[in-house]
Amino acid sequence: MLIVMDHRATPEEIERVVETIGEMGYGAQPIPGRQRTAVGLVGNDGRVESARLEGLPGVREVIRVSKPYKQVSREWRDEDTLVDVGNGTVLGGREVVLMAGPCAVEGRDQILQIAAQVRDAGASVLRGGAFKPRTSPYSFQGLGEKGLELLALAREETGLAVVTEAVDSESVALVAEYADIVQIGARNMQNYPLLKRAGRAGKPVLLKRGMSATINELLLAAEYLLSAGNPNVILCERGVRSFDTQTRNLLDLTAVPLVKSLTHLPIVADPSHGTGVRTKVTPMARAAVAAGADGLVVEVHPDPPTALSDGAQSLYPEQFAELVAQCGPIAEAIGRSLASAVQRTT
Amino acid sequence: MLIVMDHRATPEEIERVVETIGEMGYGAQPIPGRQRTAVGLVGNDGRVESARLEGLPGVREVIRVSKPYKQVSREWRDEDTLVDVGNGTVLGGREVVLMAGPCAVEGRDQILQIAAQVRDAGASVLRGGAFKPRTSPYSFQGLGEKGLELLALAREETGLAVVTEAVDSESVALVAEYADIVQIGARNMQNYPLLKRAGRAGKPVLLKRGMSATINELLLAAEYLLSAGNPNVILCERGVRSFDTQTRNLLDLTAVPLVKSLTHLPIVADPSHGTGVRTKVTPMARAAVAAGADGLVVEVHPDPPTALSDGAQSLYPEQFAELVAQCGPIAEAIGRSLASAVQRTT
Amino acid sequence: MLIVMDHRATPEEIERVVETIGEMGYGAQPIPGRQRTAVGLVGNDGRVESARLEGLPGVREVIRVSKPYKQVSREWRDEDTLVDVGNGTVLGGREVVLMAGPCAVEGRDQILQIAAQVRDAGASVLRGGAFKPRTSPYSFQGLGEKGLELLALAREETGLAVVTEAVDSESVALVAEYADIVQIGARNMQNYPLLKRAGRAGKPVLLKRGMSATINELLLAAEYLLSAGNPNVILCERGVRSFDTQTRNLLDLTAVPLVKSLTHLPIVADPSHGTGVRTKVTPMARAAVAAGADGLVVEVHPDPPTALSDGAQSLYPEQFAELVAQCGPIAEAIGRSLASAVQRTT
Amino acid sequence: MLIVMDHRATPEEIERVVETIGEMGYGAQPIPGRQRTAVGLVGNDGRVESARLEGLPGVREVIRVSKPYKQVSREWRDEDTLVDVGNGTVLGGREVVLMAGPCAVEGRDQILQIAAQVRDAGASVLRGGAFKPRTSPYSFQGLGEKGLELLALAREETGLAVVTEAVDSESVALVAEYADIVQIGARNMQNYPLLKRAGRAGKPVLLKRGMSATINELLLAAEYLLSAGNPNVILCERGVRSFDTQTRNLLDLTAVPLVKSLTHLPIVADPSHGTGVRTKVTPMARAAVAAGADGLVVEVHPDPPTALSDGAQSLYPEQFAELVAQCGPIAEAIGRSLASAVQRTT
């Protein structure tokens, strides 16, 4: 950490910074410059409370040099984390994993039909919301536990692993009971009680990047999960907020190689929320695989025009099959392959 | 709602849109144009699920005409809502209310000292966090219920009303028991289970705008509170995320007159989080009052350099007194006045 | 165009909107709704001045239905535009074109060396700035006409076509004389006198998206070029400004399929400026090709650590060769191929 | 400047950074830390080309400590710059200056009428565009030199000083001949040839902040003007691009106190472009004055509904008079006053 002093800072003000750093238990090294002095803080382990120094008289700026996160960093663990989601599917290795399914579980027939369809097309994981966080209180809010039961039934029939969202402590417990992966949605990326609870859930967590979260904030949210004892975290880029409303979000695919250089955790991409427009999902799925994503999360619905939510961005089953057909050669072009479709277990 | 068709849309595709609108229980009115046809949806009460229409073949865009929120709108209730926070202080009327205090409750002496100081300077409401949502799991997370007890003690000693943040269902219950106003923080603006719970808390709610929430999303979050039965909602502009990192956030003061034209709810501004820089707090407090804010939320600490959080943006007590001295004449210049300081009750 | 009235708009106010539309030479069709009335404007050819209607009493919002651009749209011309840049290289067809070279022309040896290197690796077009728009007045501003002469010499020696930036009317004339493609930089995307001049330059134009330009604004800037008589326009996605400073810009690859659905013009991607970080250039180049880009613009320098500008994002020549090796199979995976390297002409 | 090394950087890589800094003519001071080493660059005068260092192996990040601008900084000149615009009006001192007028000069009667109206209401400077940069090539582009003649005529009749925009080198010369202040618009803030030309125009320059320009970039653009020899620069905050489309731009009023702490140049605010909505202009004008702006730029039209551009954000003359009436007491509340209306000179 570097404490940059104002060009009019007095020797007393610089001395006070040095003393404060000492009181905080770290070493201080003044660096005089032509225009101003800076003071280096030595021994930072990423947990220094910089605001205390920012508040001192004569301080112009405090610059973090160390990363604020720890266990998620490549410096803590260099080797890629492999997350086993239970049906033989592993994220973070050579294979690119397809997670697909409807925005929301709407009923027995819908979820069983789409599960079979995405499994046959090549997916290994079934997605589908039982607890739906919706911008409007008047929108469909999901089937709740009934939805979880249907997801579990679909798993039994298809062999797919199941990922679904939890929105509060109660639903974490339920989701962890029924599903294979607990999803934390973008709106909850900084819901810290929820993260702490999910960190103790005993199941892998799919952590979606917040609407306007920096990569640092995403990794700090993951740090909540790891520091609560859960090493099995899958990050997910799903688009960030932008000034252009032509697409629902701005899919930030550079996050993929960036995250992979900073952390050992796997990262997948969600081109459905990332674009919000059906015709853009497949090109961006291809791009995500080419950028190095460890998997894709794709919304597919047996009949999108009748979907209770996100119909406009959901693929038809045959479009998803086409997406898989296009992504396979891309994966191979970079020395990977799509995860093999799961075997029917019944 | 207006459904805009592609210029190559076939008559059959247009007909399908008309039929779908009918199935959804609304009226459809096609509007042929030179380049393309649009279809008007008549009878929308703000709850139409547009995604279903966006998904139809030949549809280029769906444009919302009605506002998606209801009870918070001026159309539902034209008269300003007055929120009484319990010690004679009312938000939303002619008086501008000052809420002040430390970022976090750190201990008995700190909170009692600062409460007396901000009360003497003119504040009517004491702020101070007991449950702190922190970006890093390694930062100070607040005193929890102990902090709430200290806030209640400070209220007893000073006559100030108390506002403090709740971060999950459990803390809503506790906060509602000890405090006068339940704060929902920016990171939780779209934490819907929390909003529903706060809507049943029986205390007024201070709802902070999310990091990159649109005004529509802020009002929809408030709609969750009102539709759960709580009419006493105070909105808070606290800055949004921007591309310029010179300030912590970008304080969007236009939100003040904008929100007041769209909703009957009061709105306050938080220049401390809105700027993140101590020297910018007072000018922006003045600007917020001039823009028409119904109150201010300001971080003040007895000794900012030793603050456990947000030290860099906290005012010294004497700076807060100066802020009050500067804001008073601004309030009067626009025909309002600062809420009178509360009377000592002990 | 749809004019949405306030819910309290009077019949007189609605009538005035209808009349004003008539005065403007268009047809008006009122659409009464449950909450409010809207008025459709019929016969819009994309050139209606909406501000005139926004200013009328009782008007809440004016919504554009037609696109504001014309000649660049797919509705004006459905077939893809092919831009021939002079050495047998064509943009917009089946082949993916590689444009590569240093940020700036620094001298004879540098540009001849790198031109041969990128040509040998597979590039068809040489990029290199002679006129450099720099954020600071104290940074290297380019060699000017001398730089153009060196680029022309490099073309002679290698057979590569040349693209270089023009920054004002004088430099458009010079660039058009020496180079094969006139580049309009991101900072000048809305420099309309420059666009009009470039529209008359008689050479293809590479138009870079502005720092925070919407897709609509990019297409309107291109409309300036086409309406000035130049049909040979290549669009370029080069990243937009974002709230996260970890990368220099946020490369918006969804712009690629989006632009291709709205316009017949080719679009290329610049992963060098789009990321600003050398190690992210190759993964994002792959992603751009996978998303369907018609070409890439890549900064390559014979010795990046000594580059006078943009050293941190410039590839080493051998890294560029590796980029080409990785992008080729991606292009083939989607049924395209990299443009064949030009033949040595000397 | 601080060069932060990767935690795996070798001693050789650190040594190479030290050597390179030496070759660049500066001093190097290594700062070993627990996780990584940093190297301080001593003697930076704000002109170091950081990209050269970013490109070296083992370098993780280069952090600027010195400001990149010079002559505009408070460190170069501590005392406020006063800009005299010719009719006795001075910007940057105790008085708050009102600049008002239509978006565009539309004709003789319009400009003479509105000039008299804004003068009578209290304005000292007349604004009005003769050269209009428009997003669409099909929008009204201004009257050109004819417009400048009309502005000069209005000055003669009213005593107002005149500010109007120049869009290229030719128009700078014309504007400098006819007007008192040369305006550089937001879209041209980084049009460097234009800035250099305006820096030699011999008239004060009003420099508007770009659509998504950081404060640093705004100050660097001003540095172009000062380094070309023009000390009379007035900065203008006019809103930045945001994710919320309810307002045309997001007026960043914190820029006012921020800019005033970093530079000696005056800064004014434009609440018309800053909001884009007529009813929000007056509240935000009040807020700008309260924040400490040295002046306001306001669009006023004799009959906004018939305006050829920006009608929706233009005030009616009586609304402008009301704005002045409201801003006067705000100015006085902070110890300033509105600049006295100019005396009729004819």
C-alpha cells in the first residue's frame, strides 16, 4: 500500500502517517519525490483498513498494491481448482461444460421435457429457477420447493446435475438438499449473509457477477465463500450494465481470461443474460468458448413464446442443439472439447 | 405497451401478436406505418409480462408505455407521503431533516459522544451501522445486537430517532425492535426476500438506491415495500457507479427532482457515500438541499482517523456543524427550513 | 414514432400534438389506453425532429420506432457490402482479414521490419499511426507526413495495404493520398466535419466506435460517411468505457452480431485497444473471430518495451504469429477462413 | 510513479525495470514488500511514458502518483484564474455568471428577441449555436457564418458577451472574429487539432466535458489549450453518459468542487444538457450554484415547441426569469452573488 501525500504536506503530517502505520502493526517507508512524498506500507497482507490512512491530514490518496483477496488468488493456490458437480461432470479442467434449461421451472411436463431435450443435445447440467428474484413484485416469483422437487425428478430421469438459485438463508438449505450446485444470482453477489450461508452449504456454488461489479468485487465475494469453508466455487460472467440499451447487458468476455489469470477458480459465461436477445446467444456462446470459458449457462425453453419469464432470450431446443454443434469445433480449435453428454441413468 | 414489428414481418406474424395479446387478456390495436407495423397493447396495468411478446417471430422490440410500478406512483397517490419517524420528526414535508452519525457503532463512548454532538449541531436522526455489509470478509463487520442496544441508549440520552441497516430477515426483526427506521443498503436494494420482510416490519424504511440501479428499479424496489403493506418509505440517493474513480461514486442529484415528479415518497441524499471524500461532502450537501432533497444522511465521527470504516469520508463534528450552518440558508432560499433540533429528553 | 401523453394530459393537449404532427407533414393516429393516451406518428422516414414534440405540454415521452439512420441499414440494402482495400483484400465476405502493425510509425527500420513480420505471419493490411491523437499534449504526437511516406514505402516492399488515422481535414487529404484506408479514431467518431471530409476522400474508411458511443450513434456516424458519397465503410469495435479499470476498455463483442444484423457494412474488432493488456489480446482475438468479426486490428511492435506509445498492449511479432495460428482454426470452425497472406511484391 | 512487480518477478526483471527508469532519465528506488516488490520512479514531471514500463517482463501494474497535467494544476498556479469575457463580465471570481440563449441561432428575430429577454432576466452572456454538431446527418446543422453575424448583432443591441461553438479550424477563426468566447463542445473535447487551434485563437475558451471523460481527461484537454498559449479557459460540466436513460445525461455536480480543488480555472455547469428535461433544469441550476459553480449555461428559447433543436430541454423566457430569481438567494446563501445584468449599450 502506498500513501501519497499532498504536495503541501508538512513534515509533521508525513511523520503522523509513518506513526499511524506503525500503530497498525506494519512497517513504513517514506519515498521522497520531486513533487511530493509517498509513504510505502510494508507487510500488507491484503487486510489493511485503508480508510484510516485516507483520513489523515496531508494525505492525498491511498493506493492499494496488494490484492485485497487471498484464498481465491493464484498466489494462494497456483493450480486450477476442479469442481466436481456430482454426475461425473467436472468444471475447470479440459472439458467445456454445458448448463442449460429454462429460466424458471414452470411445471412437471415443462421441466422433464426440456431436461431430456438439453441432455440429448449435449448438456451435462440442468438449470432452472425455483426461487426467482424479479424486478417487479407483480412478476411470477417461482414455484419454490415444489420447483426443487421437479428439478430433482428431472435429474433422476436424465442423469443431469442440477443448478438452481437460492435467494436467502432458508432457500440455501433447501437448494443444497435438492440440487447439486447452489446458484447465487447477480443481484445477490454482495448479499454477505447469503454468501456466508452458501459457504457452509456443502455443495458447489455458482456465483454470478453483479450488475456492475468489478472483477475485484467478484473475487472478494468468492473470498466470502472460500473463507466460510467452501472451496468449490464456479464464477459466472453474465454481462454488466452499460449505457447502451440495445442489449440487456454488456457481456464482458475479457473477464474470462482476466479471471483465469487472477484466480484458480473456474469461470463460465451466460450468453443468455449477457445479451438478452435470442439471436445473439449462439454467436456469443461461441465467443465465450473461444475466450476460454470453462462452461456455458444457456436458457432453453420447450416453447419460448409461452415462457413465464425471459422468453425473449430463451433458445428453442433445436437452436440449443445448433449452438452445441457450433461450439464443439470452437472448443477443439483451442485444444479442449465439450463435456460428453451424460448417460441416461434410468 | 407497443410491440414494434420487423419491416419484413409477415401478416401472419402480426396476426399472431394480436392473438397472443388477446390470450393474455388485453386488447390489441395494429398501427400500420410506412416502414413497419406496430401493435398497441391496450389495457395494460403495468403487470404485462413483455418477454412473452418479445419472443414472438417478427417482433423487433417491445416498448413499455405504462410505468411498471403502481402504488409508489404519483398516479396512484398524488399527495406527498409524510413519514413520521417517531420523535416528532417528519420527512416529506416543508422541513429538511438531518440524519447524521458514524459509519459504524464502535462502542458506548463513541456513539454517545457523537450522538450528542450531531444533536447539538442540528440533527434529528442518528445513523450508525450495527450490521455492516463489507466488500471484504476480512473487514470489520459491525457489533450486531450489541450495537443496536447502544443506539437505543443514545436515543434515550439525546432524543434523536435512530436509523440503522438490516441485512437479512433476522436483523430486520432486531432492527425494527431497537430502531425507528430500518435501512436497506445499496447492495440489498434488489434483495427481494429482505424487502418483503422489511415491508412487514412495522417501522419506516430508508431504501438506498443500488450501485447501478435505474430510477425505475429503485421505484420497483419501493413497490415491494408498499405492496407488502408498508407505506412509510424514504428513498435515498447515495451515488451510482461511474467510469471515473476520482470519487467513490457519482452523486446523481437529478434523481431528487426526478423522483419527486414520479412518486409521492420523500427522498433524501447521502453526500458521504455519494462522494467518498470528506472535502466534497459539504458542497454536495448544499447542492442536495438546493435540488430539493427532503433530508441528508451524513457520516460524522468523533475522530475520523481512528474510524473502523469509512474514515476518509466522515466529517469531524465541527465540520458537520459548519455543514448545517451552510445548509440552513440554502433551505431558506427555496422556502424550506432545516428541521428544528430535537429537545433533550433526559 | 410514438408520443406518449401524461395521464393528466387534457384533450386540448392531445389535439395540439395531433396538429403539430400534421404541421410537420406526417400523419397522426391517437391510441387511447387505460392509463394514458399515446399518439402514433405515421410516415416517419427517420428524420423527424422529435425534440419539437417532446416540448409540447402534456407530452411525457417520445419513443422512436423507426431507426434514425437510413443508408447504412439492412432495410436500405440487404446484401453485405464488400469493401475492397486495394491489394486483393476484401472485407465483408467469407474471409477474415488481419490488420496489424505498431501503434505509431516510429522510423524507417521499425516500420519496414514490422511490416515484413506481420505480412509473413499472415496479415493483409498494415496499420500504424502517423498522426497520433494523445490524451496528454506532452506525449509523442506522431511523425506526420514523414510517417505516411514510410507507410507507403512499407506497402511497396511488402504488398500489404495500409490503414492509418486522419485527425483533421488536412490530414484526410494526405492520408487518402498515401494510404489505402482512412481511419477515423474513437475520439473523432462524432467529429462531423471530419466525417464529411472523409466521406469525400475517395478511399475506404475504417470508423472506430467512440469511447461511449451507442450502436445507434456508431451507425449514425457511418451514415455521415455514406450520405457524403462513400459506400466503403468498415466499422470497428474497440472497447467502450467501463466502471472497471482492470482493463483499458471493455471490449463489447456482442456489437459484432448486433451490427451485422442492423447494417450491411463489415465490422472488425480491435482486441489491443479493447483490452489494453498484452496477455488478453490473443484470447479476445479468438473470441472476436468466433463472434463473427470480418477482421481484426492488432497492435504488434518489433520490440514493445521500447515502443513510443501503447507498448503495454502491443504483441511481440512471435506472439502475433501465434495469434494467427490460433485464430485460423476458429475461423474454419465457423465456415470462414483467414484471408490469405499477400504475395511478396519485391 | 510506482511500478508494481508480479509476486513471481525475478531479481533480473526488477533490475531491468531499474535500468529502464535510469535510461529514461529518472531515479529508481526499489521498495521490497512481503508479497511483492515495487519500484518508485523519482523525479517524474508528469510526462513519463508509462507504457514503456508496463511492457517490461514481470511488471504487474504501473501506478501514476503525479498528476499528468501541469499548467492547469493548482500546484503550477495556486491563485484562481479570472477570465474576463469582454463586456465587464468576469468568470472565476465572487460573481456567478449566467450564460443563456437558444440551442441554435435560427434567425434574426429569434436571436434578437431571446437576447433581450435573457439580458432583461439577468444574463451577462448570450449562447447560441451557429455551427451545430448533430448526431444525425439529416438534422439541422446551423446557419454557419450567417449565425455568427446575427450573434454579433445581438451583442451590439444588448451588451451581452457572446459564446458560440467552433467545430473545426476554419470555424475557430470565424468564431474568434465574431464572438467573445470560443466554445469547444463535448464531442470535440479530445479533438486535439481543434484544441491546439483554439489555444491560439486569442479569445477565452469554454471547454465542455466529453460524454464520458474523466476529470483527468478534462484537465488534460485544458492543458492542450494552456500549453498552446491560452490561459483563459472556462471548464463546463454538462453531464456524462449513464446507464439510466430517464435523463439525457447524468449531471455530475461533484465535478464542481473537485475541479476547483485540482485547478485554478473557473468551472460552470450546464443543467440543460445535463438533464435534457425542461422541468429539471431549474432545480439543477440551483444545485450547481450551491455546489460552487462559477456560472451557468442555460438553453432558453422564445418558443421552445418550435425550436429546431433541443426544444425539450429549452426553458421558456419566463421560466428562465424564475430560474434567476431562485438562484440569486442560493448564491447569496454561500456568500456570492449573481453577476449584475449588463447595461444596455444602445
